[in-house]
Amino acid sequence: MKDILKFSSHSDGLGISVMNVCPEGKVKAVLQIAHGMCGRKERFLPFMEYMAENGVACIANDHRGHGDSVLSDDDLGYMYEGRSKALVEDMREVTWMAEERYPGRPIYLLGHSMGSLAARAYLKRYDSALAGLLICGSPAYNPLSGFGKEMTGLMEELGMGHMRPRFIHRLMSAELNHEFKAEGPQAWTCSDPEVRQAFSSDPKTNFRFTVNGSHCLMELMQEAYSRDGWNVTNSDLPVIFMSGEDDPCMGGASGLDKAVCALREAGYRNVRIKTYPAMRHEILNEIGKERVWQDILSFIQ
């Protein structure tokens, strides 16, 4: 059973759209999903339905500035004044919804790409709410993210928050496609052309980030990889990093190792890695995605 919900963010009153997919029978666990940059909750629906068929309720929101969590479509890619802090607090409110709907059920959090950075920022504050964490398509740490954060912050102060500079888009996404450019735009994300076509033809996903949204992304990266501010209450929390071996976003094996080490250094002891040959960035939508879905179900079970 699927239903669409909405709540007003405690941060600023912005309407946050949420999709819930519930099993017909007994609910064994709950999986909360945080989508990536330019994503939307509906892109996870087939995966969510698979999980529900196996007794796992799924709940996913459109992050602020994405999907239906905007004041108007002109704000796609714009995170409003609350930016990354509000985005993470919105996720916490989604967890409260899950706790109310499925009392006593363990809650797992899955973050994809930008959502994986948000999931680690969430973990930093609220690990006691989770039974496990799944990180998919982790972006490698960008040593220029601090500079990028300062630059986009200055641009916002100059009233440029709604602008969508092409050079920022090239730095954040287009450069990742270099190895796959013969296959067309966004080929780095997925080897399945039908998935890429669906993404490109949807105005809710095919948009360029604003300066404000780019600043939010840099904030999330800085927070996810920072050694400061961690409130570790469950050092044995199960954490798994899942990536396609052909994903240029992870920065190769060394980039993925750095992401894992950052969590281990924060104090989490039960962190492991699973990689998938011939898969790119969106492993949940890739050719052969059923293997990934089964592994996620096994992790939760």
C-alpha cells in the first residue's frame, strides 16, 4: 500500500512531501530513504515495493528543494534559508513519522549520493534512532569543498542564491561524465539508458542546482567528513557502504576507503564495504539491481 503524506518543516514551515509504502502483512522493520542530488522519492518506488513485499515498510521524503518539497518548481535546487541543517532536521521528522506509524519496529536509514552525506550528518546527531545505516554511492571527499562553501556563501550574500551557474554544474556533475561521454549526458550515473532517459525527461529531476543548493551540498560534505561534533551513542551500529565499482563519484577504492575510515575514526566499529562490478553510481537502479536489493534486505533481516 502506497500513500503520499505532507508535513510542515519545524525549521521554517516548508511543506515536505513524503511517500510511505507499507507491507500488506506484518511489518518487520522500517527503511527510511534519503535520495540524492536532483532526485525525488518516486525514483525509489520499485525498490520500496520490493522491500514491502518482504515485510519492510519504506518511507522516503523529497528533500527541500526537490520533487514536491518546494514552494514552486522555480525553486527546484534551492534549499531555502535553512539549507543543510534544516534538510537533516526534516529527515528527523520523517523518522518521527515512521516511529508513530510503526511503533517498536527497528528503523534503518539508507542514503544515496548527496543523501548519503545527509545520512552521515543525521548519524552525527541521532544515531540512537537507528538500527543500521546503509550508504549508497558515497561521494569522495572533495578537498575544495571548504573553498566551494565559502564561495557559494559569498555569492548568496551578494543576492545570487537563486542563480544556476554553469561552471558550478560542471564542477559538481558534468566532469564525472568524462569517462562515459560517448554514451551521452549523465551516463556516469547508470549504464541503463532507459533509466537515464526517464531522469532526463522528468522536469522534477532534470534541473541545475542553484548557488544556495550548491552551498548546502558543500555543507553536507564538510559535516559528513569532519571529525568534530560526533555524538556516538551506539558504536556497534551496523553500517555498510555499497558502491558500484565503475562509479566515478566515489573517487576509486581509495576514496571509498577514506569515507569508511572517517566513520571508524568517529567511533563506529561495525563498518563494512560491498562493491558491485560493472555498476555505476545509481546501484539501486542499475542493470542487475536485484542483487543490490537482496543484499539490502539481508542486511536488514
